[in-house]
Amino acid sequence: MAISSILAFWSVGALLIAVPGPDWAFAISAGLRRQVLPAAGGIVLGYAVMTAVVAAGLGLLVASTPVALTALTLVGGLYLVWLGSKVLRHPTAPSSSGVASAGDSRFSTLLQGMAVSGLNPKGLLIFVAVLPQFADSRAAWPLPAQLATLGLAFTLTCAVVYLSVGAAAERLLLARPTVARVVSRVSGASMVVIGGALLVDHLSLVDHLS
């Protein structure tokens, strides 16, 4: 597989990762709870699973089945609304000792991270619609190996970005309780708005088709 293809996909993927979305909001929220590693680890595992699914050829099946893609998007929207509402109800409140008041366990945060990335519509778009365009059926590498390599490049970039985002939130905001609460609420509201927009958009599409 040509290095140029990997770099071309990586540049597109990196630009999309840099656009704030559900992953960013979740990483910031986790950073305020001092759970950067499990949050970033969950996000990475979610994209690793998506990489395996696409490399196995199931991504093309989902892409060619509008009902399945719509269902995944709706589930993702519902999950974001639920998770964002949870953050809004219980915003992070750092204690006087500088340790954030714990909400979820590290394992729970890991699972939430997997769900956020695994059901992230932007991630689904990248893996189902964008990534296959950079694979070459005439290349010496088998197609599954090419897809896995491209997916791994995206996943590793996510690891660096979301570890940095979460660590920055933890370092800069935990010493500022008032600002931390505001940012926590903004993160929760962002997830609710993104999830709600997805639900409205796709439900209206379903009604139009029916």
C-alpha cells in the first residue's frame, strides 16, 4: 500500500478529528473527573472495533443498507442525549482537595467512551464512506489489510488528540471550580444538542420516506 494513500487519508481524518464533536465533549467531561485514560482508552477501543468491522467487510454492508445506517445513527443520537443529560444533571464539582467528585467508575467511563466513539455519526461516516475511498483493490496488499492500516492510523491519531484534550481539561480547569462547572455543563449541552439534531434530522428523513 502506498504511503501517499495513508498520508492522504490521515490528513483528512486528522482534520475531521480536530473538529469538536461528541468525542471532544466526552474527553473534556472525563478530564474534569480525572478519568482521562479510561475515557481516551474507551474512545480508542470503539474506533478499533470499527476498524475491525470495516476490515472484515461489514462496513460496506452497513453502507449499502440505509436502514441499518439510519438505525445506528438514531441509537447514537439517543445515547448522546442521555449521556449529555446525565452530565447536565450532575456537572463536575471539584472538591477543595483538588480531586473531582467521582460520578462513574473508570470501567464505566471506558465503556461510555467505547459507546461514544462506536456510535459517533462522524466516526461512522469516516469509516463507512471515507476510509474505503483510499484503499486500492489493485494494490499488492489485501484489501482488509489496507482498511485495517488506514483505520489504525485514524485510531492512533484519536488516541493522541483525546488524551491531550482530556489532560488539558484536567490541568487547566480543575483548579477553577466555577469554570469547571460551566465547561462541564457546556460539554453536556453539546452532546444533547448534537444527539438531538441527529434524531430530528433522521426522524424527519424517515417520515419523508414513509
